[in-house]
Amino acid sequence: MAADQDTGALAAYLRAQATEFLRALRRHRESGPGTSTAPGTGPGTNGTSGPGRPAAAEDDVDAARALRRAARRISGTLHTFQPLLDPDWAEGMRPELAWLSGTLALEHAHASRLERLLQALHRLSGSSALPAPRPLGRASGAATVPTGVPVVRQAPPDRGNLTVGAAKAGALLDRQLTLARTRAHSTALQALGSSRFHAVADKVALLASEVPLRLTGHPGRATAPETAPFDLRPLAAAAHGRLTDAVAALPLVAAGSPYNAQALVHGLSPDPAPHPQDAPWHQVRLLLRLHRYALEALAGGDAGSAGSAEDTVDVRLLAAGEALDRHRDASEAAAAAAQAARTPRIAPATAYALGVLHADQRHEVEAARYAFQHSWRKEPIRLP
């Protein structure tokens, strides 16, 4: 029966993601503080080679990323295929998984944003007199990592005014985003030790062995009308339809223009609210992710593993997703630069450097939008 086969594929996919979640959780705990040796003392206790702490920090980042990936896929699948699942269980799991994924993503987001902005300042000013990016990972606490001594290079004459404020702008961004990262790190540690997280982990552990489907599909048992539909394909098609409608509402014609003065002017205004142009693009990014997860679920549990998930998605969707990720990163980086420029009593040269940085990131936003509309309008090409 096709319905049984499709429902079995959904159950296999959810079990595979739950298993990946538990595996990442075990790696995350093994790479925590106290499980690695001091630098230069050989392999850590978690089996990694080389200096213990750098290897443990890298494992910690990878494990946290795998946790977020599995949590997003489970939550997205529950959203798309909720009519086939126990409604009370699905409604209770989705917000908890979203909370966990969002909490774990904050620290990495602040660190990546700082690195992106410092690299952009270096590129724009031609000077390396900027704070060194701080490494990621739990073993590199933001409050204990010293800032490297910068090596100042002579800037070209036409960049002199920007170079004067670039160093102070970089130091200001470093202070603000490092403080935000430290707070996010503390929040993540508290979340991972909370009873709320342990309750989520227990539910995921149960999901790895049994998926609470609303319908059983037994041939000899009558099925209630409210349990239809059995097939996964109509629900996956509905997710694709929502994505298509959201993309159709985007100003793709404006995205083909290399310059968007309206977004630049809004970002430099006193209003700290995000630009209204960005929200529809962020929504499309989320809908595209749900569509990809639905395609993975249609392929079954094997396609849900980290190594082969992308094999079920065509190249066009992968390129579009990467463009929307760059759009999100550039948009948030521009907002961080604008927020830093609103700091009271900063020097005019610092404000000027932050304004140039904001404009540069808004241009990156427009470039990402152009890349998305260019890839979206291509014919679908399946990976071999």
C-alpha cells in the first residue's frame, strides 16, 4: 500500500534525525570542559589527536552544529507533516526544538558576525589594525581570550579617512559583539543544563524508537475521516506551494538591480527596527528550508543522514539556499554596524567607518538577492 510506504518513510526519517540528535548530544557532552588535556599534552580524553583543547573546541562546535541541524529537521518535519502525527505531541515538540536550535545558534551567530565585519573593515580600509577574531568553541571563552597585537599597514592615500576610524570601529564592534557572544554562551550553558532541555532530550530519545503517528494504516482497521490524508506527497506539495507563493511576492525585478538606495537610507536612520524589505526574504529562507526537509522525508530515513541529505535536493535549491543564507548574514551584519554607529559620543571618523561598513553589507544583501533570483529561475538540475 502506497500510504503505508510513505508513512514508513516519514517514520524512518524522523527516527534517523532523532538518532543523529542523540549522537550529536553525546559528542557535545564528551567535548565539554574537563574532557580534554591541556595544550601540547597529546590526545584528549575524548579520543582526538593533537593538542587537546583545540581539538575539543572544534569537536564542540561540530557537535553543536549537528544538534541544531537535527533539531531543525525534526521541527520542520513536524510542521509540514503534522496531519499525519499525533497533534498534541507535535504541538508540544515544535516550540521546544525551535527554542533549543535558536539558543544554540546565538553564540556562533555573534562570533561569525564579528568575524565578517572585521574582515570587511580590513578589506575596505586596507589596514589590519583591527582586533583579531576570537576562535569559536566552548574551550575559548570570550572573556579569557586576549586580543592579538595588530600589525599596522600603510593604507593608500584615498583610504586615509576610513583607516583613521576603522581601528576604533573594529574595537567598538569587538566589544559589543563579544559581550553579546559571552551572554549567548552563558545562556546556552544554562539551557543545556536545564530541566527543559532534558525533557526535550527524553522526548527525542523516545522518538528514535517510536514515532507517534496519528494513523496506523492497518488494513483491517477502519480509518477515521480526520486522519486523512495518508500520503506524504500532498503535504510536501503544499510546502512547495507556500514557497512558490512567497517567492512570487518577492521583488525579483528589483533584486536584479545592483543598487538599492532605499535600504541604505533606512539602515542609517535613527529607527533601529529592521528594514521591512528583509522580512519577506527571511520568510522565503525558512520556507525553502521546510521544502528541502520535506523532500528529504519523501526519500526516507537514509536521505536524512548528514552525509546524504543534499543528494535528494536539486542544485537550484542548494544554490538558492546558500544565497539566502548570505542574505541573512549580510542583513544582520549591516544591522550590527548601524547599531554600533548609534553609540553615543563616538568620534566622527568612527561613525564614518561604520557608515561605510553598513553600506558595504547592504550591497552584499543586494548581491545575495541577485544571486537568489538568478539561481531560482534556472531549470531544476538533480545531483547525480
